Amino acid sequence: MDSMNSSQSNPILRTENLSVQFGALMAVGQLDFQIYPGELFGLIGPNGAGKTTVFNAITSTVPLSHGDIYFKGKSLRSLKPHQVVTRGIVRMFQSATIFPKIPVMIHIMNGLSCRTKSSVWNSIIRPPSFHKEEQTSRQRARELIQFTALEGFEDHAAESLSWAQQKRLMLATALATEPRLILLDEPFAGMNADEIGEMIALIQAIRQDGMTVFVIDHNMKVMQRICDRILVLNFGQKLTEGLPEEVAQDSRVIEAYLGGD
Ligand SMILES: Nc1ncnc2c1ncn2[C@@H]1O[C@H](COP(=O)(O)OP(=O)(O)O)[C@@H](O)[C@H]1O
Ligand SMILES: [Mg+2]
């Protein structure tokens, strides 16, 4: 839709020769792509194609073997994972909850704490600014809980939520860090059609808010429906890239998919 305009602006994320090698395995090789501000950019490919590794590289959870990644024109190389979050990139994990016993509200407050100045020291001496900040955080946490339809579950342990609710909690926690770019790794996995519909609506709302979204999924139908552009990865290499309808009709993509699944 707005991919016409976006191609005239500078990319928010750009990779150059992105390569990640694990021993003899080239998990991602010499990958170049650009994502423009406000885009909903998709990454698809068969199992083991290297999709999650691309996210791991962006978030500095695996080292690059070669190449570089630029966010708003600045290299992410050599940053620590938490520094990537501070720059404005956050990821929603493929697995469910990271802290099963921790209540919903605490998860979200923890995400928020990456932007607030609250330190251990401040929480002990509690200056006036601390109370103000905590109030703002609680207000924001309530908004996120409402946004992800988790009202009434604030004090529930994350593990007691349904799978789809846990995914929405992960999304709320990611959003709490106030990202400019959000990475979603298989956000629809294990969901029924209604739950997928709810997750799509959330992603579209986030995007309306001006955020850039980078999503990985297997589900070609869903990806075709929501993405502005799609990159197809096979054996760690770019197979093709383009508008959803172009990609879906590409015989190499169809072959990689039928061969892979
Ligand atoms: N930390 C790692 N150490 C060694 N091999 C890995 C590691 N992470 C991923 N791989 C391998 O890299 C390849 C790509 O994995 P991954 O990026 O998870 O694929 P996808 O998300 O597309 O299914 C796979 O062969 C996988 O086994
Ligand atoms: Mg994966």
C-alpha cells in the first residue's frame, strides 16, 4: 500500500552481506535486504531456512560471521542484546512465556522498565520522581493489558494463560519497550482461526500506530494477506523478494515450499 512512498525514504533497517555461520553450516549467507519505515515486511521459508537466525543476528543474540546490519543508518554490530532494545528494536519470541511463574502485570512492567529511569537505588530511596514514574508505568501497563485483551489476568501467572493469551502477553511485553521496529517470530503458530484473526488485528493496529513490523511465518495465506513485501529464504540464501502476489506465484517459491514441507 504505502510501499510506493516508503521506497523513497531511507530504510529503517538494512543488512549488508549478512552472514551467520555455525561451524561448517552457513545458516544465513550474504543476505541483503532493506525494510522501510512503517512497512509490514515478511520473511518466509521452509523449516531450517535461517529465518530465526536472521532475527538472532539483528538482536545480537548470535554473532555475525560477515557483513553488517544498520538500524536508522547506524551499525548494530558489537551491541549487546539489551542495547539493541534501547535503540528501538524488540522481538517477540517464537516460544511462549519466558518466565512461567511471573504474573502478567510484572511481565509488562519489566518491559517498561527498559525505558524508565527507575534503578534499584531509586526504588529504595523513592524520590518524588519515582512515584510519578511508577504511576505512568502502571497506566501504560494497563493500556497494554487492555490492548492485548488480558484484563482480569493482571495477577495471574503467565503459565496459567492459554497459548494465544501467552502470545499476546509476549506482544504486550515487547511493546512496553517502546520499539520502533518489532520482530515477530511465528506469531500465529499453534493458534486457531479466531486467534489468528485477533493477532492479525493487533499487528495491524501496531502498524497503524506508525511502528515498523518484521514478521516471520510459515503460513503463506496469512502472510500474503498482511505483508507489504515478502522476502523468501531457502538454505540461508535469498530466493526472491517482492510483493506478496509476485512471491506467491514464483515457481521457485512453490517448489521450495512443497519440497520443504
Ligand atoms: N545456535 C545455533 N548453533 C548451531 N546451529 C544453529 C544454531 N541456530 C540455528 N542453527 C541451525 O541453523 C539453521 C537455520 O536455523 P533457523 O534459523 O532456526 O531456521 P528457521 O527459523 O528458518 O526454521 C538450522 O540448520 C539450525 O539447525
Ligand atoms: Mg524459526
